[in-house]
Amino acid sequence: MSLFDPIIDLLGECWNGFNRMHRGGLGESPRGLADYRRNRWIVGGALVLLGIISIAVWLISRP
């Protein structure tokens, strides 16, 4: 188990919820829309964090 496995699992769960919403399955549970909004924030935050880390690594690795 690597350090990133929990993050990858969480992003996978969010992606599955996103796909379910676009297939019309959002009404399957009363919390469908709330889960979608939570997942959207998690995925967006993860992408922003990945961008920040990428820029930091790029700045550190410059000669």
C-alpha cells in the first residue's frame, strides 16, 4: 500500500459519483446532490493541490 492509495481511492469514489449523476442516477438516494457537491469540492481541491505541488517541484528542480 503506497502513500497515495487512500487519495486515489477517494478520487475514484468521487469520479463514480460524478458518473452516476450524469447517467441520471442522482435521484437514487436523497443525499445524491449533496454527495455530488461534496465530491466536486474534493476533486477540485485535489486538482488545485496537485497543481501547487507540481509548481513547487518545478521551482525546486530548476538549476
